[in-house]
Amino acid sequence: MKFLFLLALLIGIAMALESSMLESPVDRKRPHKRTHRPKKGSGASAFRAANKPKDAPATYKTGTGRASRKRPTTALKKVPAELIDPDTKRRRDSLTTLRQLRGLAAVNDSFECTNANPSPKSSDCGTIVDQVLASNDDLEVTASACLLFSFGTCQAFFCSLCATLATTTDFIGNELDTLDSLCVDNGQVGTIVGEDAPQWDVGFTYAGDSLPTYDVC
């Protein structure tokens, strides 16, 4: 009986922690959506550009591309734990919910902010974040390929670094919102790198600039 009580208490704490992370105002401009982290792709879906919301601005564009600008991993810093969203696919049972407390700490997400001249307008990058979060799209990204999102002076990207992976625009939008606060608000561009398989990176550049890539395979 005591074990069941303790288990229920720990589950309650874990769920409360997850909720607070999703709704925390710390360094976040927008509510983050509940979604799963990138996972290994099946290869069954064709690689394509992300859908655009029906009410998207006429000059908001999506496309595909490839990264060409190699960046050193030594420049990366760990993403603060409070800014890493819980992975909803892990909530399959009560014990899995408990494991989230350890899983969040074990996630290997890193980031860097860099100076850009010229730098994109914060409002343009913010428009991209809003449109990505409104897209409601599931996507497969082939190895070394990138999804592109552009508006005005700002370009956003999401790339698969090592292998075909499956992701959602909800996840991409959440990560871009975090970077918007970490880097763009300070007049910089930046990238978040997911170093756990399947590895990926997501970030902002000035419109038309080359995309960064990291050797984390």
C-alpha cells in the first residue's frame, strides 16, 4: 500500500513538473505544444517542404535545402534543462512518466548564438515561428537534408544531420521559439543541435545565408 501511495505521489510530481515546463514563461514568448522529439524515419514518406497555413502571409515561404557551412561542436553550450520540452511519446504508462524526470536531464541538446551582419529582424523571425507552429504538419527529413522557412529578412531551418528522421512542425516551432528568446532577441542568429540519435539541428540565419552543420554522427 505504501508503495502504491509513493508511486502515485511521484507520478503527480512528474506530471506537475512536465506541465510547468510546458507553460513556464521563462525565456519563452509562446505556449509550447505537446509533441514528440524527432525519431527514426521509416522512409515511407517522400521528403517535401512543410505545408503553409491557409492564412499565412503571401511572402512567407517554405522549401528544402542542404547545409554547407561546417561549425565546430566546441562552440556549443548545453540548453538549460527548463527549456527542454518533455517528450509526449514517452508517456505510455505510469513508470514511463516517472522516467521522464531522468530522461529530460539526459537529453543532449546544445546551442550556440552567433553574430550576423546584417542580422534578421526579430519581428520577421517571430512571424516564422508563428507560422511554423500553425502548420500542424508531420514530416520525414532525409539524411543531410533541411526544411526551410523564410519571411522578410529571416530564414529558419531544420536539418537531419545523420539519418532519415520523422518530426513535426510543432516540435520545430517549439525549438525556434526557444532560439528566438536565446539568440534573436539579442540581435544574433543561432542553432540548437540535438546530439541524441537521430541527430538534428534547427535555427535561424539571415535570409539566403548558408546553413550550418555539425559533426555529431
